[in-house]
Amino acid sequence: PNGGYFLWVELPEHVDSLELFSRALAQGISIAPGPIFSATRRFRNCIRLNYGYPWNDKMEHAMATLGKLINAF
């Protein structure tokens, strides 16, 4: 299909998605923190995951790494 897809994920309230964004980016993982989609900076504990390619080992590793980063909060 053309374009991509996205998935909203609500994380526990103590997880700061802007900080998670920085930590993930340092690992080569790009996520979209929730506050960038709100004029009032809501959704601080939400992220948007974008995807458009078939699942592969690289994505599997990225998701496992993202899970570890989230658990570190």
C-alpha cells in the first residue's frame, strides 16, 4: 500500500514521551512524542509509532530496545 500507518500508544503516566524521544533517538529509533500533536502540550505520556515496511529483525530489535527504554522510567 502507499504511505504508511501509525499506532498511538498510551504509556504509564510517569513516562515522559519527550524524554523517551531523546533516549530512543540516541539508539537510532524514531518515535513521535504526544505533545507535538497538541497545542496545549497534552498527551505527555503518549507516543505515536509510524510504520510502513514489512516486519523484520531490525524492527524487532528496535521494539525490544524501546521496551527497555520505557521500563527504565
